[in-house]
Amino acid sequence: MNPANRNTEGNAPAEVSFVGMGPGDPGLLTLRAVDKLRQADTVVVDRAICPAEVLAHCRPDAEILDVADGDPVRLVGEAAKAGRTVVRLLRGDPVLGGSLAEEAAMCAKDGIPFEIVSGVSSVTGVPGYAGIPLTDSRTREVRVIDASRGGVDWEEFSSPDATLVILGAEGMVAEVAKGLMAAGRPESTPAAMTSMGTTTEQETVVTTLQRLVPDTKGMESPAMIIVGDVVGWRERLSWFETKPLFGWRVLVPRTKEQAASLSERLRSYGAVPEEVPTISVEPPRTPQQMDRAVKGLVTGRYEWVVFTSTNAVRAIKEKFDDYGLDARAFAGLKVAAVGEQTAKALMEFGVTPDLVPTGQQSGEGLVEVWPPYDKDLDPINRVLLPRADIATDTLIAGLTELGWECDDVTAYRTVRAAPPPAPIREAIKGGGFDAVLFTSSSTVRNLIGIAGKPHNVTVIAVIGPQTAKTAQEYGLRVDVMAAKPSALELADALAEYGAKRRAAQIEAGEPLRKPSQMRRGARRRR
């Protein structure tokens, strides 16, 4: 229900949920937290620390209130008393640190029902992402210290038998190190500091108490210090920061719908994908051709229907919706699909393709496995091809040669997209991206046309030989090519490139640097 439509007169206060959103990685949201966000009429949050992916779970009509614009207690109270279901998002686990106690106490005082939804705490989440277990067979005790306000009695934490987890460490590193050494902890005691924990900007430095101050100079907040022998596990258990594309900013010149699975695969390798559409899909200028094609599809005019893209599937589905049809209209028809994403889109529509190329995922690959027309076996020799207005004739020529008659129908038009925002254009030309993935020749031409040529430090990855040729014609150096013409294979190939690059830097004793950090004036990872 839209909050604006609620009856706010005389309503009992709605429930408030204090929800932990974890220490940084939006993937650490609990199922309960996602549930609450989906139900919320109003969400009160500090936008400065909240990933956009967290708010993506909210309803489109949900009201998002930023604590920067007012007192969170007042914002929560007013929304709840107006009968709105409220979520108050808090970093990490709300029961550990933060303002939960004061805010929930005000709800209790005002008679507003509330619930606390625990989240992943930074106390365990950040060490886990840093590859440092807080206990092992020799260390059984963990002590958590909030050092943000200073004045800690370090004598209480002098025992070498406990792991210390020190929160609010930024700006307090010198006090922590000096205090613990003065309390009797040896200078050689292992220590690690992690900043921006569980995010793709995470950085961990392993050192000793004696070297803690100089070795962590310049690290960003929020930061956490771990002190104790368990720090020694990191060399073997570091899994997050050692991902092959960790922290790489990767440009994906496709729409969010087209790039969903590709971006997810990139994230699994530690990358930060950024989708920038290079084409805009629009309906054909005259719809009559598609109307006739759908009528022919239903009345038995065709033996085969060929889908060469997800856009073609979407175009047919929209026409079906207009006519009140569904996937049952494909009964008796044979359906072919080019590419795994096209096949997936068809199956989501309720249609299982009968033919998908086994090798090259293209029109040429489809022709290689297409059966020749046999008048004794095939009652109809006509094929429907709903495609883009700029599609090539290779597929039609191949099918015609095999004895089939093709109806080539413009299902949608592709036009160059509007230029991306200025910061994106500057990052493309200035080397702010570590890699760019080109999934077709048109993405090369269109990206350069709307945003400019990628910087020479940017890794150029292409889906196949034809795309590589186009990239080279535009003066780009091709670094990576997919083993098969598949978007997911392209992500895998880039990850393999990243792993080899990282291994070479380690073997040469060089600092680990992303491609974007190779440009002049870029910040270098320690």
C-alpha cells in the first residue's frame, strides 16, 4: 500500500523494525531483513553508509528518509504514528554499537510496537572477510573494545590469551599500540588492521604492535584492529582480497536487464561491475509487420521461429500480451535460440527451445546445426525471424541455402543510447575503469561514440574474433578474448587474466596494483 493512501487519522502506531544491514557487503543482509524492507512503507537510514543494493529491496513507492535531514527518533516516530510500517536501518548488528538503545527506548516510551532484526556484526563479519578466525584450538577468548572515544584502560586487556577486536580504530591507532605495549603486550604481538571491511574497497595490513602505526598510515575508515596470535591464520585463509578481480571496476556496456547474470558472475570474482547502456531498444516504426507475423505464428504459417536475442523474445512476448496470448501459442512450432541468455529468456516465457547452437553462438553457428528442408518430413518450409532492424543477412542466406523460406521481420529497432553522465565519461577516458567488456562489435562502436575511447591502461576484453577486429580498428589493444562467444565465458576469461596478473606481481615482488592504479597519479594499494 502506498503510504499516501493510508488513513492516518486515529490509527494506532504501526510497527517499527530496527534492522541490521551488516558491515558493508549488501549480500550479508539476512532473509528477515529483506522481508522487512519489502514490507516497509517508510525506511529511515543514513544514506551515506547505506549501499544502493540494500535499498533496492524496498518497494518502488516506499518513502526513504535520510537521517541527515532530521533526527531519526523524530522521523521514525512521526511515520509510525501516521500508521506507516517503518524500517530503521542501522549498520552491522543493531544490538552491538550504534544508537539502538536510545531509539528503541523512545519507541517503548511512546507506545510504538517495535522489533529488532539482528544483522551480521562487523565484529565477526570483517575478520571473516579478512581471513582471520577470532578463535582457534589455542585461543578461546575474544574481547571486543570500542576505542572510538579513547580513555580505554589497556591494563584490562593485557592478557596474551585473548583475541582483541578493537572497533573505532581510525584515528586511535597510536593510542591502541602504545597502550597495549605499556600494559605488557610484547612489541612482536601480531596485529592486523582492516579498513572498509566486507566491501570491494577492503584493505588489510598484517603487522605487529610495534609497527602498527607506520604500517597502517593512510588507511581509510571505518577500520578495525585485531590483536593476537590468530592474525597468523590470514596468510592461509585470506579468500576475499585474493579474488582474481578484487576491487576491479569493470565497465559492462549493456542494460541492467541484459547484464544481470554477467554482472553477478563478475561480482563472484570480486569485481565492481558498472552497467552503461550503449544502445536503446525501441519498437518498430510501423507495427503492421509484427502484427501479421504473430497472426501467422498462431494460424500455422510457420514451421520454425528463430530468436537471436533476448530483445526479440521480449518483443514477441509484448505482442502476445497485446493479443491476450501466452506460451501455448507456440504449440506445434519448432523454436530455435542463439545464445544461452536468449534460451533462458525463452524458458522464463515458458518455451523450451528445440535447437540451440552447440559451438559458435551466432547466426553462423545456428546454420551449422540447422536441418535441411525435407518436403517429406516438413509440412511447411517457412521460418519466422523476429529481429533487430540492423541484423545481418548471414542467417537468412544460410537457411535459404538449406531450402527454407524466411520471413525476416523487424521486431525492434536499436538506436544509440544517450551519453552516460560526465563522471562515467571521464572515468572511461581517464583510466578510472580497470576493464571493459565488449560483447559485440556494436558495443565497441557505440561506447566510443557516446563516451569516448577507453584509456590505454584499461584491460579490453572481447567476446569473439569479430568484436576483437572492430576494437582493433578503433585503435584498442585487445587483452582478453572469451574461449566461447558467451558473456559468462568472457567474465571467466577476464578472471583468469586477473589471476595471472596478480600472480606475476607477487612473483616479481611488486605491490599489488589494479590496472587503473597504473596510470599516472593514481593511488597505489599498499
